[in-house]
Amino acid sequence: MKWRTITRAVTAGFMLTFAVYLALCLLVLVYGVGIVGPEIGSHSYTLYIALLGLLPLVTISGSLLYAWYLFLVGAIILSATWLVLKSHRQFFSEITMKGTARAHSPFFDMCALMFAVLFINTFIVIFITATGNTPISPVEDMEDWELLFILANASVWEEIIARVLLIGLPLIAVDLLQRRGLKPTHKYVLGGDIPIEWAQATLVVISATVFGFAHFEGWGSWKVFPAGVAGVAFGYMFLKHGLASAIILHFSFDYLSMPLAIFDGSLSLQLMVALGVILWLGLGLGFTVYFTIRIAEFITKKRYLDEAAPTLSGTPPSRPPFAGQAYAQPPGYAQWHPTAGVGQGFFVCPTCGSGEARWHDGGLRCLRCGRQF
């Protein structure tokens, strides 16, 4: 059995611990409605958009602000429900050692990125503290009700303005310039199943840079880089799995400490979180290395993580009538390795040259760039 298959299954098993904690964070979110409700009606809040700086968009207050908060809670719950429905079958395959290399469920990718971002942020905070400085936080002295609202708003609103506004909508112009034809409008808003090529990657970096510098005001310069790294992770999830997955990844990171704040004094919960964070940081180190290699693969167009290709039985499919495009494979094959070259009828992605693909929604999806054929 392949070492990668075993590693993926064991890692997926560890991810179940985060699934339990994420469920607890969602319970805190719902429980928090009773905490936020009596307070929020007497306050106002300004929504900003981030371009060259933070630009005020609209200020809402009273019952309208409470309605906005309920919308945020509903959006997060619906996003979590979508994540479960979209992931459960594929994640079950991953945890039972039946998953496909480089093709992960939304939940697996979300956890992997969550752990990597958590590790990078923790490392930066420890480094800054070790140098005699103290990272500042504008949320440190906030009341519980304000934290519950502010972090829920960040999880949804920041994903709308940073991912939809700075990645999804500009892709309309990219598709027009590349003469690919427009996707259904909702694809640019909701994301998901969007091939990651240089244009898409550039938009992710731009969005992450804007997102990082948007944290300068209030947090200080130390927050720019880790927030930018998180922005890359959110952008990746938006393109590959959709806006809902980016919202839940953002929520998972922002709400990580909220159960401890709401249930202050619970020693068992503190112990559980401490053990979980140690585990997630260990996994985060591994995933940080893994994603660094994957980024290097994207830049160099080389593969550094592949095992030897297995021998596939059966007769290769014939050349399709549209020469120069992807070569189809019969249903039942998880991957098609180019052991005999293009002329023999094996899959070769015309976008990135990869020789691996999997069947998805009745077609063939490249495992490197994600393009669907």
C-alpha cells in the first residue's frame, strides 16, 4: 500500500478532532445570538471595503444591524452545512484509504490550510515575543458580545469583499480576454471548480496582499504577513471549492478561541483545546512544508511529490476526435498515468502538461491545475 495513501488516511483521522471542535464553535455561534441580541441594537457598525485602503461603505445600526448579524450567523451555518454535504463521501474515502492523490475533499483541504495558517501565525507570534516585542490586538479588550459579532462579520463580509470582489469578478475580464466564454454568473460569485492558472494565481496574490495590508490599521505591521498568508489560503479555497468553504476556513481561524472566551473557567475545555492545538500545530508544520512544495511545483511546472506510477490494466482508449485536447479514460480508473505518451491515447493536460486526472461530474479534471475537460 502506498505511503501517501496511509499518511492521508491517518491525517484525515486526526482531522476528525478538528471537526468536533468546529462543531463546538458553531454551537457557540448559535448560542451567542442570545448574548449579542440584547446589546447590538443600541450600537452602530460601519462596513468597509478594502482596495488601496479601508474605505467606509455604509454604517448600519439598530434593528438593521441586528438583522445583518442574523444574516451572518445564517450564512456561516449554511456554509458549514454545504461543507458537510460536499465533503462527506470523499472524506470517507480518504479516511478509509480509498482517496485519490492530489484530489482532496473540501473539508480535508480546509483543515490542511487551517493547520498550516495556524502554525505560521503561531510561529510569527512566538518569534515577535522572543525578540522582546508584544503583538498588539484590537480585539483583546472587547466584550464577548462584540467579539461574537466582529468575528462573525469578518468571516463573511471579508470573504465577500476580498475574494468575490477581488478574485471572482475580475475573472470575468480574464475569461473574456482569454476568449473562454463567460461561466454562469454565479460561478464568479460563489467560486468553486475554477482552474488555477497564472491569471487566477495572480488575483489570489493581489487579493491576499490587499487583505494583509487591510489588517495594518488596528493590528500593526506584524499582522500584515500572516494575514496575507491566510488570504492566500482563503483565495485557494474560493477558487477550488467555493465561497462557502472560504467562509468556514475564515470562521474556523477567527472563532478558534471563542469557546474558551464564552465558557471561561472550564478546565476540561481548556485541556481539550490545548491538546488539540498541539496536534494541529504539528500537522500544520507538515502541511506548511507540503504547500510550499506544491507552490514550487506550480511555479516550476515540475512534480516533486509523485510516487512511481502504477501499472494499469486494460486497453487504452482511442484518440478522441478533437486532437490536441485531453484524452478521455474509461470510467473506473481513478488516474491515468502517461506511461506511453500522447500518441498512445493517454491523458495529457493541454494547459499544464500534467499526466494525471480524475473523473469528476462526467468529465476529466487535471490533478495539477484543476481544469475540467
